[in-house]
Amino acid sequence: MAGLVALNIPEEPVMSVVAVLGAILGMVLVLPMVSRKIEENLEPFFLVMGIIGSIAIYLAGILPPDEVTELVKRALLTPVMLHGIPIGITQVVLIAGLIFYKYHGSIYRGIGRLLQKLGVRGFLFVIVTVLGLISSLISVIVAAVIFAEMMVALPLSRQKKIEVTVLVAFALGMGAALTPVGEPLATIAVSKLSGPPYHAG
């Protein structure tokens, strides 16, 4: 799956396509913030927006008919395959989620003991550092869920929790970008840059 899907990019912009894609961009940026229902169902919403965008460029002739199958194939395989190896963000999230669900009692007890030994400041330093690093292995999704569970138990004021959350968000974002497994954007970037001239991954 190296390289990009071949597109027929016109010299002049097709205004109908620009209008549709611009509307999709606006909806993606605005609707999750104004609609709680969409906020709670982001994945189906993004899927629908992506399908609408793909249909728009297909009808405009930018996406050749013979590339549709390749596009669908990539959309299905990229989350579960990494350079031909059957390991991707889907499997990582599933496995890590099952482990956390099964052993959450032991994990919470370990967190409590660590908090008692290190104190709040030391505990937060360790958590921010460790989650930032392992987010590239267990995915930013699982790391964020683990952090959210930890924050519930921490004896901090609301303002302090907000400050810590901002720091952890930066740590998770930077850490997750280290590997294609860490986050969807890294997976997409590696997929797009895997062919010539970059040969990334």
C-alpha cells in the first residue's frame, strides 16, 4: 500500500467540490462543539463526512473510478495493518482495553500505593512522563482513558486538574506521534509518506 491514491487534480479549482469540502470542514470544526449528540458519536460523524467528501471528488472526476477500490481497501486495512504486519491501532486499543478492564482493580491499588509513596507532585510527574512515553505503544486513546480514571481519584482542586490535564494532553500528543500505533494521525502520515520520495516508516 505504498504511495498515494492517484487523483486527477485539475489545474483550476472545481468550485462545487471546494464548496462541499469547505462545508464539510466547517461542520467538522463546529458541530462537535455545538451538538452533544455529535460530540458523543464522533467516529460515525467523521465517517459520514469522509464518505460525503469522497463522493464529491468522485463525481467531479478527481477520484478515478479505478481508484475507488484502492481507496476503500486502504481505509479498511490501514487501521489494522502496519507495513503488511497485522498490528495496528485497532488491535492495540482492543488488547490494552481488555487488559485494563480485567486488571483494573490491581491497577487502582497500585496507583493508590504509588500516590502514598510519592505524594501528589511526584505522582503527577511520574504519570505525565510514563503516559507520554507509553502512549506511543498503547495508543493515545488508551493512555487518555487511563489518565481520566486516575484524575477521578486524585485529591486536587478543579483548577489544578485542568492544569494537569493540559500538561498531559501535550505529553500524550508528543509521545503518541513517535510511532504509527500511537495515534490515527501518525498512522495516516506514515501511510501517506511510505512511498517515494520519502519512504517513511
